[in-house]
Amino acid sequence: MVTVEDFSRPVSGVYDAVVSPDHWVDAIRDIQHSLGGLGATLLVGDGDNRTVPAATTLPEEAGASYAEYYHRLDSEVHCMLGGPVGVV
């Protein structure tokens, strides 16, 4: 079970990052740790164009490879970008 504190910390981090974009790495790192992930990225998309403005434990080459090729194979992100605004 997730405690209120465990849930509130990442949510607060996202709110902080919206106001101060330099906090995005900290926010996604907190989400990564909360979910037990090995890495995390923030993807910003506009149609087929995607950028990675913040990432944790993701080598720069991996982000470049994703942007050049692998984004076309990422069906989850494609569905998310094509879905209604505000739905996760």
C-alpha cells in the first residue's frame, strides 16, 4: 500500500518542475525510485517529433538513438500522444 507521503512527494515534485523546469530531473528521479525503475525519461512530443528534456540514468546516446529511430516503435507513447489531453 502506498502512503499519502509516498504519493504526495512525487506529485509535489511534478508541480515544482512545472513552475521551475530545472526541477524535472529530480521529479522524474523520484517517480523512478517510487516505481522501482532503472531509469526514467520525460518525453515531450508534437506529432512525430519527440524530445527528451530530462532523463535519469539514461546515457545520452540512448536518448539520441530513441529520437532518431526507436520513437517510431514506441506504441505506448504513440497511443498516449494520440489520446485525449489529461488522460494518463
